[in-house]
Amino acid sequence: MPVNIHAINKIFEKKRINADIGIDTEDNDIIIFDSWEDYNKVRWIEKLYNQLPYGYSDEYTSCSNCGKYIYTTPGYYEDIPAYAIFNDEILCEYCIRSQYEEEYLEYLINNPKIALKISIISPERMEELGWMRLDEKYENGLHQGMNDKPEEVFKDVQKRYPGRDIIFDYSPSQFYIEFGVWIKHQEFD
């Protein structure tokens, strides 16, 4: 039986369950509980529908633009979040791609303290936009020799490629982070 979110919402209101019902970034209905206790009060609904799309309020937040729920908790060591916080807003990957791509990239340009999330803008899209990723790998982490610092890499790349804009990307793991550098010619009037 498909989940009837509206019927579930009425049950929550009647039982005074503290939960938000909305849509996630994959356009699926989802219920966001504030506590395990609230979920336990309505666990029988999960048996009724054989599923209950839910999460907890400390794992989700809503996109400042579209209002859809964004899953903010990494699922595994190499998970790259599919949202970004910039311009004092949190935006989902879909809103960034469709409406804020230029502003997002502008925010990243020439700033070694933040990095492109390839879960939002793919390497293929970066190339379409005229960016070139350098064939160099940088690492920082707990293992010997993994001590590259983005600020130092930024200065080095600026010296080697003067006049070009620079964007960093990254790939996390359990004990270290790899990062790379994208460059682009500066546009002159």
C-alpha cells in the first residue's frame, strides 16, 4: 500500500506528534521527527505501509530556496554533501545547478579555504564552463607525507599560472582528504 502522507499528518495532529512532513530533494515524501520518542509513538504506521520514509531533525535541514529537505549527515567516509552554504543560505544541489551555479562558482574562486563539491557541479560541467583541472594530487591527513596545505598550494599555483582564477575541489576519506585545483583564464574587458 502506498504511503498516504496526508492521512499520516492527520494522525500526527490527533496524537500531537512533533514531526514535519515534506518533500526531500529526490521529490519523495518524507517525515522528519524531532525525537526517537515521537517516532516510537507511530511505529505501527510503518508496519501498515511496509515502509515509512522518515528521518530526524538533526539529520535534515530545508533548502533556503525551494524548501525541500536536504540530508546533511554523511552516509560513508567518502560522501560529499549535496548542498552548500553560501551567501548566508543553505541551498540544495538542484537549486545551485539550476539557479545559482554562477554565484556558487564565484564564491569558490580564488579562495583556498573552501572547495567545490563535485556532488553539485561535476567535473564534466566544470570543463564545459572552461575550467581545466591540473593533473596534480594534493593530500592532507594523518599519514606521513600527507601535509599539503591549500593556502600554500594556492600561492604556488598563482605563481605558475599568473592571471588565472583558481578553484579547489576535494575528495574526503576516513583519515585524509585529497584535493585538486581547477584553473581558468581571467577575462579582461
